[in-house]
Amino acid sequence: MNPDISKPKFFGRRKGRTIRKAKSFLLDNFLPQILIKPTQHILLPDLFETPKKRYCLEIGFGDGEHLAGIAKAQPDAGFIGVEVYKNGVANLLTLLTGVKEGDDVENAEKISIRADREDNIRVFDDDVRLLFNALPDASFDKVFLLFPDPWPKNKHAGRRFINPDNLKELARILKKGGILQVATDHPIYKRWTLEVMHRNADFRWTAQCSDDWRYPPRDWFETKYQRKAIREGRRPVFFEFVRL
């Protein structure tokens, strides 16, 4: 039997331009230190060397700027970052280790987390749907979904991450009172998100006024994609939904 036959079909890029020497070294030698491999059941406290007060999940962390920033600002929290795009994973590793292109990585005995950071990020480098079954109920305080692919064509609407099946899993793994944060710059995805979430009985939109969704949260860390969207005249929105 083909072991991949039960895998959900994934749409999107897994790798972009050629990954240079230092980042390739990090993928081979540092990523295994923080990599999650799905097992029958994952206990979040077991993933980290020190106890954490809360746990957060970022789905599709892109180049890792938001994940690296918020994890550094909240050293008492444990973060799981999910990203299938290998170039993005490699970039996160440079942010965590401080390794730059041109550094003598081959002679380094062991690459480790920068001294000014807590070791509080773990990475899953595949489709998050393959991880869901291993995650315990009511275990996360916050889930981030930042600038997902909007799949703007109607025929591709089923590929959008915000859909009833994925929301069912997010509702299961979020604690009651936990937050699902969604950011997007695409008008179709804005409407889609609000329409789908409005029909979902497990979540409630927290906005009380327009400022609550027009501006990022106070603990926000800007992303490369966000800066690009603003340069190109697309204004991001920031939706927060509470788990009921």
C-alpha cells in the first residue's frame, strides 16, 4: 500500500529558489533539533525543555518573522510553527540561530539557539492537516493564520484554509476562550473569512469597532508579505475570533 495514499492533497509551493549553503546546513543540522514528527498523540509540554504557561500554533509561518518575533517577546509560551515551504523554514532557522550566509558553519561543532532567545519554538515542516490528529483537545491558547493563500478563483474556493473541516479541528484544539487570529490583504479572502466564520457556531468575531480589525494587535510582528502588500496598495485586515 502506498504510505502517501491517505495524505490530503496539498496545493502550493514546497520549494522556491535554490537554498544557499548556510541555510542548507541549518536544514540538515539544526532543524532536526526542533522538528516535530507526528506520533499517535503529542503532549505539548514534552516538546520543550522547560514548562510553558501557554501554547500557540502558527499555521503557514512564511519567512518566520512573526513567529520568531512573538516567540522572543513571549519566552514563557511554547510555539509550534507549521510551514511546508522549505525556503521559509530555512529563513526561520537563520532568525533563531543568527547564522548568516558566509558564516563558517561546516566547522561549527553544534549550531544552537541564539543566546538572547528562549528555546520555545518547534517546527512541523509539512501540511498541518497531517498534524491535527496528533494534537490534544483544548491545548492551544492561540492559533495564527497569517496571510494564507487566498485562492481567489471560485473553482479553487475549496482549497482555502478557512473551511468547515479545518475549523472543526481548530475548535477542537483551541481552549475555550482561545483566539484564532486571521490576517489577510485579499478582498475575496476577507469576505470569505467573515462569511464562513459567521456560520460557525464554535467561534465569535471579537471586533467592537473598525479599529479592532483595521490595525494589528499590540503584540504583532510585521511580516515580509505584509510589507509587500502595503507597498502594492493592499491594506491588510486583522480578524480575531474567540473559541466559544
